[in-house]
Amino acid sequence: MSYDDNEKSERIDAEQSAKTEQAKSDFDTGIISAEQKNERFLAAIGWLFPFVALILVFIKTTKSKPFLYNNSRQAVAYGAVFLASSIILSVLAAVLKLMVGFVPFFKIIIDGVSGMFSCIVILAVVLYSLIMAIRAFQGENVRFPYFGDIIEQYIN
């Protein structure tokens, strides 16, 4: 990344945080337009259902609304990471079953552990989605840690 890119990135982050603070203060005082309410609602829905966020990213009018566009891109990153990790974990569980599945006792243990692990992961994903949706609905410009910036480069 060049010096100009870093400077541009810092300027954009500063603008976004200023807009987020303004949106928070507007929300706290009760002064919020119908358009802002709609943007926040769509951003929250995007976090709950990443495929909706993917559609929002590619709608031209969304790009003119920085809050909605940024939250949609981050939700797409979140959905992509969740989908990729789900596929990888499923393949690993299938390979493990094939390797030790010929012993009935091991097969039962592997099925139980993978089922329990799947339930824990799904619960964590649902809770994280709810937290991010609530934060987006409150007007916060939510960022998905680690992977959000990487996937954002590909979306642009």
C-alpha cells in the first residue's frame, strides 16, 4: 500500500467515524430521518441475512449511501467467511469419518462431537449476527474483524 493509499484510507475512516458519531447523536436525541431509519434497517437485515447484503452491494443507489454500503460490504465478508469455514469443517468431518469410521465406537464419538461442535458454531454465528445487526441498527458503522478489509478489496 502506498503513502497515498494510507492517507486516503485514514481520511475515509475519519469521515466514517464522524458520520457514525453524528448518526449516534441524532439517534440519541430522537432526530433521525425516515431515510436513515431505512438505511439502518437494511443494514441490520444485511447482517442477519448476508445474501441480502450481497444484493445491496450491487445496487447502484446503495453506493451513494456510505453507511448502508459499508455495512453491506462487511456483512458480505462475514457471510463469505462463515460459508467457507462451514465447507472446510464439513469436509474435515467427512474425512475424519472415513479414516476411523470403520470402528463403530469411533464413528459414534465422531458423530457426537461433530454434531455438538456444529451446534456451538451455529449458536455463535447467530449471536454474532444479532449483535452486529443491533449495532448497525443503532447507527454504528460495523466492521468485521480481520477478514472485512481483505474481502472489501475484492468487492471494490
